[in-house]
Amino acid sequence: MPRTYRDIRQSSKLLNVRYDVRGPILEEAQRLEAAGQRIMRLNIGNPAPFGFEAPHEILKDMIANLPEAQGYSDSKGITSARRAVSQYYETEGIMDIRSDDVFIGNGVSEMISMVLQALLDDGDEVLIPAPDYPLWTGATTLSGGNAVHYRTVEEEGWIPDLDHIEARVSARTKAIVIINPNNPTGAVYNRETLEGIFEIARRYGLVVLSDEIYEKILYEDAKHIHAASIADDVLVLTFSGLSKAYRVAGYRAGWVAVSGAKHRATDFLEGLTLLANMRMCSNVPAQHVIQTALGGYQSINDLILPGGRLLDQRNVATKLLREIPGVTVQEPHGALYVFPKLDPELYPIENDESFVIELLRQQQILVSHGGAFNYPDTDHFRLVTLPSVQQLTDGIGRIADFLEDYRYR
Ligand code: PLP
């Protein structure tokens, strides 16, 4: 039976899927750029455009391996990469991640989507921090699940509220997400907090999904503790990769490593393997550099130790933002962002997306609103600390000017 040709609509699966860090604000920035304006982009944690070079041996290795990397690889990844990941965790004291427990992906992003698709039935719930890195919420929704956000306490350095987590567990809860170090808040969780989360996971039979992509970007005396090192009787999936610490976000190299109660997860892991098979493999040239990256000189330390560019930039961003009346900032202990709070008395913001669009139009500076990270209040925004001290000083100066006008409306 012929039918009339209708408008092509997106699938209803996308109805509630959001990823606003690259949403309408970015489109507005692109529109302004097309109209000839120069926009300062302080919205995405992508090191390369801010003058960060990847370690030389990674670039060399990528090029040298191109002839070897023409074909598909094993779906879970090439042996050298999986072995390097397994050995890395072994040196970190986690003994039960074998190379067979490692899946290499096109960035952590692909593994987040794949794991949630393999894990969730329609209506299953995943506990996710608020604020979060929004792919966790979006990919949960796309997989048919419901994102249930748990509170993190700003005044205590954005540490998860364990009572709130437990109060949000239901019969449908399947997993709990930890983002540590955290994007957007920069929080780095202490042992007590992690142990508290594992207590809850154990009590209710939850899988722990630990996003540790910023594990090596730590400031001053912050120490990162791998979730997988906390307990071996809970299923833990640890996500990490090369995008941030090794500055090769464009190569798309990441992984998920399975540890703990693996014997309870045979069926789930078969499902994950099926999904890995269906997409053949991840970008093979990038897989070749994983071993080099993990085994080589850890040049990220030069950037975060005293005198290092990332540490200086974090310090300047925090200091300058705190000098603006009505702005408070919890100092980030890790990652590449600051997540300041604007006093609602001085800045009565009704819609934080409109607020950042207004800032963009008036000051040609692009930041992300708190709502993009599923933060429930309208009084936060996120700024990346990747720009040079000079750029940050200019950018935060423009934010200060904008806020001054805002106060006296
Ligand atoms: N997880 C977090 C917390 C992130 O901030 C990001 C990127 O910004 C990702 C995952 C995605 O990383 P990848 O480049 O490995 O896909």
C-alpha cells in the first residue's frame, strides 16, 4: 500500500535524551562565529586547542603503527593495549583485572553507552551524581533506563551524600555511577566516601560504574583512589582513557575494565561482548598507543605539579572568580573545570541556559550552564581551566563585567 511521503522525525527513543554541553549554546556560538564574531570557548575539556601537545612518543607511535593498523582488530581490542591496561591496574594494586577483563573503546564515551545498553532493561534505574557528566544521564535514558540523581554536598567539597544515595535506591536500581575526579566539580573522593558507596552497593546488589578519566589530573595533595581497590565482592566497571591526561581526545582511545564479582556477571559480560562484536572494534591506530602511553614518561605530572601550567591555571581561575562579588567556588582538587556558584540574591537567574546565552552574546565568551550537568538549581556554571593564564584572566574579566551589569538591573 503506498503511503504519502512524510517529514522524517527522530526516534521517540531520543525524546528525553539531552547533551546540552554541545546543545543550543554551542549552536548560538557557531551562529555568532559565522557572523564574524570571535568567541572565546571555555566550554569543552579538549586540551589540544589550548596548546597542549600530546607526548611526543605517542604521536610517533601513532604514525609508526599506521601500516600495522589497517585491518579490524579483535572486538575487545588488541592484546598489547589490553595487557597494558591490566598491568597498569596491577601496578596500582588491583590484581584481578586480567587482559580479558578489558574492553577497548572509541573513548570512554563509547564504553559508557555500550555498558548501559548491555546492562539496562526498560525502567531500570541508575544512580548518578548531580551535577554529572551528562553522557551518563543521556546514555541511561537512551538505553531505556531512568537516571536517578543523587545529591553531592557543595559546602563539603561536592562529596556524595550517602544518606541521599541510599534513600534513592529502589527495587529497580541496578547501578551506581561515581565520577572521580569529578566533572564538573573537580571533587576527588576520599576512602570513607568510597567505602560508604560500596556499603550501599553491597547491601542492594548494585554494580559500581566508576568514571576515572581524570584519575591523573590531581592538584596539590589530592590522592585518587580507584573504586576497584575498595572491594572485590562487588562488580566494578572502571572507565578511563587517553583523552585528558595524554591530551589525545581526538584519537578516541578509552577502556572499561571489569573487576570484583565477575562470576556473577557472566551473562552481562556476554552481552557486552556481543555489542563490542557488533561494532567490529575501536579505532585501531589509537589502540596501538595505549601501551606506549601507560608505560611511558607521565608528562601530565609536569603540568600539575608546582610550576605546572594546569595547576597555575586552576589557581588563577579559582582566585579571579572568588574576587567577583557573590561568586563562591569550591577549589577543584582534580580534573579541568571550575563550577562556581552565583549568589541568587545578587543574581536572580530564572533560566541558566538563557543566562549563559546572554553572557555569550554580550561578552563573546562560551561557558556551560549548571543545568547542562543535570544540576537542579539555576545558580551554577562551568568553566574549563585549560586556557592560558592570560586567556583566563581576560575571560573571567569579561564574566565579571557581565555580572556587574547583571547585579544592577
Ligand atoms: N567521562 C567524563 C567524566 C568526561 O568528562 C569525558 C569527557 O569530557 C568523558 C567521560 C568522555 O571521554 P572520552 O574522550 O574518552 O570519550
